[in-house]
Amino acid sequence: MTKEEWIAQLSEIEQQTLELEKMIQVKVAAERGRQLFQLHVKKERIQNRMKLVEEGARFLCGEPETPSFVGTFKPAAGSL
């Protein structure tokens, strides 16, 4: 193997390595984004459950006649 062939091969290996690094960075970023989204969804579910528990407790203890969250629901598509 001549010096020129060795340098060309080394350059090709370096290019492949850079491409692999970019692919890894993209996959890691996508995974982090997915995990953050899942955490956000879980947080919202927990908050909604806590609100329902609080409103249920208020309703059962006799404070309001109907839970206050009932007015915050959005009507379903196509409903009146």
C-alpha cells in the first residue's frame, strides 16, 4: 500500500466516522425528545387526576352542588 492509498483510506474512514457520529447524535436527540414528551404526558395525567380527586372531595363534602371542573370541559366535536 502506498502512502497516497493509505491517506485516501484514512480519509474515507474519517468520513464514515463523522457520518456515524451524526447519526448517533440524531438518534440520541430523538430519543431524548420522545422521553421528554412521555414525561410531559405523564405529568399532565397526574395533574388531571389530582384535580379530579380534589373536585370529587369538594363535591362529596357538600361545598358545591356540581363540581366546578364540569364547566371547564370542552364540548365534543359535533355536539351542541
